[in-house]
Amino acid sequence: MQKLIIKGKKKLSGSITISGSKNASLPILAATILNNNKTTLKNVPFVKDVSTMIELLKFVGLKIKADLSKKKLIIYSNKNLKTIAPYKLLKTMRAGVLVLGPLLAKFKKAKVSLPGGCAIGTRPVNLHLFALEKLGAKIKIKNGYIYATAKNGLKGNKIRFPSISVGATENAILAAVSAKGETILSNCAIEPEIQDMIIFLKKMGCNISFTGNRKIRIIGVKEFKPLDHEIIFDRIELGTYIIAGALAGNRINILKVQPTIIKTELRLLKKMGVKMKVEKNKITVFETKNLKKINIKTEPYPGFPTDLQAQIMVLMSKAKGVSKIKEEIFENRFMHVPELRRMGAKITIKNNEATIDGPVNLSGAEVMATDLRASVSLVLAALAADNRTIINRVYHLDRGYENLERKLKNCKANIQRV
């Protein structure tokens, strides 16, 4: 089992180029099932979750050529695909369930394993199934699989989600773009990754538009076009490296970004006292002292993302005073806290709220990663800590961060994988 060994307190300086977004790549890859023409994707992050999705699409029957050096995929779908997505390919990655909508739309049936992925709460697929049933699907769950059929094809409908869900919004869109007639989705998730998927679908020939606050209108089409698309940058990776710069940086230039997409995160980090210069496609983070306490709650976009909660908690441990984080998205997302406590953080949890007392002097320890974002919070803590930190189970990290060690080593971090 691989582990990371990090010697902390090294002043970081250099440049980091942000990779393409994992969370945009996964639904866009699922969408390629619908198109029988050539799809070219650029700026693809070759992280473990993306590789698993590529394996799933190949299993289903798509032809995929990957050029890792150019971060490019060329994809051909066809009319003779398997309509099953097996447990072995969904057990490590929740987003695999996104093939359900396009397979059902294209072939009127699908058998898709209930997904696995991070252990950060129940995250049921009930909202995905709710939306597909509204479009006319008959669904049953048996032996750990979702069996979905639509003998006469899917039909457009008005669907209001009872709560905001990124995955359910994506699956509903992917099913509705070729359903008969008009679909109106309301109370949708509007994350930048969903917006990127919609840009992709429009290039493919779909009739889809935002018509109001959290409202999407879709008119089903049957023919799709070949297309080229460049994946949006990864805003969670960007937020992670800004926090790394604030914790341990001298001067870090972060490149290939659109800061307007992370207005909320930048506002809150500036409020904490993080010193940075924000330009059109670049953010420079400077050495930051005297961090201020802050209270944050995680919310659907454009609120503060749950995927940056663990990382900003490390920053809060270095701020003067008592900070608080209320986790409003997932009910089991404080699993990094016991590990941060091992490193000296003063954090208490009550219900869905964490209280962080700072500033503390973090010290290296042997720790265990529990999920993707928790694992990177331990890397951040290790960069700022005295002595040496050993992080076990780093395969979680590989699911969503591309070339993390290389990017940090380029900024003079003392980090190695063994």
C-alpha cells in the first residue's frame, strides 16, 4: 500500500497549473454514450475516477483513444452497446451511476449497479430515480442493481427536485436531451461543472437552456453532432492550492483558472486574511500571517463547496480565535477530524458543526486518509506541520488530484511517495 511522506515547514514557491475538472469530466464522459459521432475531449484530468469511467465506457462498448501527454480523449459511441454497468466498475466511484440516464434514453433499458465511492454519508440515488420515473421509466432495485426500462422511450415532463442534487440534475439532463417533447427541470443544481456539461451538450446538438433561477428547459432531439470540447478547470483543486499557499507559501502562482467562478471562496479566504493577487487567468498567493477566524457553512453552488470543507478546516486551525464550519451537504463528512487532532488541531464536533480553536502548532504524525478531500486536508496539514507526516491510504487522493506530488515538488515541497 502506497503512502506519502511529507516533511513540513518548507516555504513553497513556484507555479502550479490547474488540471481539468474531474467533476465536469465524469458527466461529460457519460454523455458521449448518446452520440454516434466522434467526440474529442481536451484538458482531461487523468485521475483514477476518470480512468474508471473510461473503463466503464469501454466495457459498455465505446471506442476510446487516450493521449495522456496532450490530456486528450477521442471517443466513438455506437448503436450496439451493452446496457449493463457492473458493480466491479461502480464500487469505487459514485459517478458511474451517471450512465443510467443516457443508456436508458438510447436503448430504453439499463441495468446499473448501485454505486460505491467515498464513505461520506449515505448519498442515496433516490433523486436520480425520482427524475427518471417522472420521464416515464419503470424502475426496480434488485440484488444491488437498478433495473430501468422505458418500453416506449422517455417522455418530457415537469420535474421539480425536492432538494438540490448535482448527480440527480446531471442524470435527469442526460436522460431528457433525447426524450420526446419538452422537459422543465426546477430546483436544479447549477454547479460550474453542470454548466460545462450543458455547453458540451449544446455543441453536440441538444436543445437545452437555463430559463431562470435553478431552472433548465430541454427539448428532446434524436440526432447528435461530432464535436470538440475543452473541459473546464478544477475549482476544488484551485481552492486546495490557494489554501496550501496560505498555509506554507512564500509565493505561488496558480495558472489556467477563471477566478470569477470561485467568487464565494475568494471572498471568504480574503476575509480570513489570505494575501493574494487575482488576475484574469491567474491567482498569486503570498506568504500569509495573522489569519483571522471565520464562520462558514457548506451550500450548493454558488455557496461554499462541501469539497473544500476539509481543506479550509486546516487553515482555520492556524487562524486566531474560534472558527466554525456547518456541514449542510453530507452528514458524515468530518472523518478527517480525528486525524487532524492527532497532528495537534483543536477541533470539536457537535451534530453537523465543527468548532476549530486556533492558532495551533501542528506537528507531524502517522495518519490515515478516509476519503478524497479528507486525504488532501492531511497533505495541507503536513505541509504546515513540524517534523515528518506519514499519510496512509493515498489511493483516495489519486481519485481526484492529478500529479499532486509533482506539482508540490515543483514548488519546493519535501514530499515523496513510497
